[in-house]
Amino acid sequence: MLIGIDLLWVRPKICGGTESATRNLINGFGMYDDKNEYMLFVGKDTVETFKEYEKYPNMKIQICDTESLKRIKRIAWENAKLDKLARSLGVDLMFIPVYSKPNSLSEEKGGIPYVTTIYDLQALHFPQYFSKTRIMFFKRSWKKACATSTKLITSSNYSKDDIIEHFPTAEGKISVIYSPITITNSCDDTKPLPEDVFAKYGIEKDKYFYTLSSMLPHKNLETLIKTMKLLKESDDTKLVVSGVGGNKDSFNLCVKEAGVEDLVIDTGFVSDEERDVLYENCSLFLFPSTFEGYGMPPVEAMMSGAKVVSTKCASLGEVTQGKAIYVEDPLNEQEWLEKIREALKAEKTKYDFPEYDLKNVTLKYLDVFNGIKEK
């Protein structure tokens, strides 16, 4: 079977956790699928970031006549031409790793079956963070994906229930498959030395808190900054923040108003290898988000041996499996302060999460793909 994967939506180093999960999956298909072949549909301007997957014998790249960084034109091209191109190339099944499934010929008329991943319905829960145009686009995309995809995949039971509640056509076709998580090991040649990372950001081992997050309002970094202000009275531990997206100006203003500019370090985007060094050597990993369809960072942190303080909001209690230390009120900086002090006294433990193992997740996706073709 030839499986097409739509990667036109990827804007490298901008799409955050969705991009990371998708790239992990592609590696999984390359390593663990010895029956199917894959065609990666990519933009003219991003093709170089996908060349590494040609190392797998079952992978080939198809460059499309559009540019991923020009979103409006890309979406128009995708809806007008991607399905037709895939059919002309003999693709048997299309996998769309995000909510924005393109227009396609129905299976009743000889079209290709589609499998679409929807991670969450964030814009329905936080419409204040999005323009009316974007909300309308999200709603139409979710509705179309649920109605016209042969199968749907989401990353938590929380998201599955949420999707079915808002889009009943998803019922009976949606499966929960947790996102794959990969952590680099200490012997990896591509991994930077801890001392180099410490020097780069002006930090020391076990003397900084870490968080990996965009700067969107629901990530709740403002509460974390207010907590740092409380901590400053008795502690000079730094807070390292990595991530992309959201309102950086608002974040910087919050830091300034709290008077903690000397304690907060914004790294921007970091590679997986550098991220893992920061996980392994932090005193605590803090994750104050109030909404996650999945929430990979706290799980990654626990797999790296970091102590984690998190909320239980949305899917977070589910995916962290009760193994973190939790705040009950995510907006209460006084409770954050108490839980941080509690966590600092706890022992470090490196957790295994077989549910998120790349091979296990890949095989579950293959069960979905192969099940469609066997019908």
C-alpha cells in the first residue's frame, strides 16, 4: 500500500508539538513498517527539512507546486489540487496529521480513504484568543474532517469525548492513539554537552526551573511569572522558558511588571537534543497550562527524570497518569509556590510510559491504516 502524508501545513520550528509528534511518527513508519510505502507531500520552500527521511527505503518525497509558509495560497492549493495529485500518483490512502483535511473525491466515487488527526478543539474553548475568521476556519475544518474522513485519530480520551460532543459524525470512526514521544539518550552524538547549554543560557545544573510552552494565554505563563515574583523573596532560581508562538510582547511585559527580568530566560525554539539536556538538569519542570488536548512536555520531562509540577486541566491528568505533583487551582500563584516547595523535596524518578513508545504508537497507526485497506 502506498500511503500519502500531507506535510504542506508544516512551518518548520513554528508548529510546535504537532510538528514534533508528526516527525516522530514519520521516523516510526520508516523504522517499523516493512510492508507499506510512503509519499511525503511537501512544499517547495520546506522540502530541505524533510530530506532526512529519504534515508528510509520506504519513503519518497513529492514536492508540490506551493509554498508552506504562504498559508492562504497553500490552503487554496491543498484543497484544489492535493487529492487529485495523490490519486494520479497511485496513492492508496492519505494521512492528514492535522485537522485541516483537504477537499477530496468521496470513496463512493472511487476516491482515496483519508485518516485525519485532530488533537484538540482549542478554539472552541478559548475563542477570545482567535480572530473570528480563524474560528470560522477551524470550525469548518473540524466539521469537514469529521464528516468526510474514513477514520479519525486523536491523542487522548478527553479530546475524543470533546470531539464527539461537538461533532457527532466523529462517533464510531475516532480512535485514541497517544502521541509518540522520543527522548535522546546521553550517548547520542548529536546531543550538546550540558556545560555548553548551561553556558549558553547562563544557568547551572539543578538551579533552574524549566517550562516548554508557547506564549498563548491558555498556557498560563502569567501565573508562573507571578509565582517567580513570590519566590524571588527567598530564592534566586531562574526560570527557563522554551517555545514558539503566542504573544511574546505580552509575556515580556508580564515579566517586566513582576520585576523578574533577571530570573526569566526565554530561549525561543530549541532542538530536541537541547530540550532534553534542559529537562534532565532542571530542578523542576513546571507546566501551568489550563488546556491541552494531549500535552507532551510534562511526559517528556518525566521520561527524562525531571520532577514535574503540573495542572490537571483537560487531558493533563490523563496523560501524566497521576505521576506528577498537581496544583488544583492553576491560577493561584500561592498554591504554585507551595507545590514547588513540595516538589523540591521529592526524589527524582525517571518514568517509563510504554503507551508513548514510538514503536507501540506506530503499530497502532498501522492497525488503523491496514484495517481500512482490508475492508
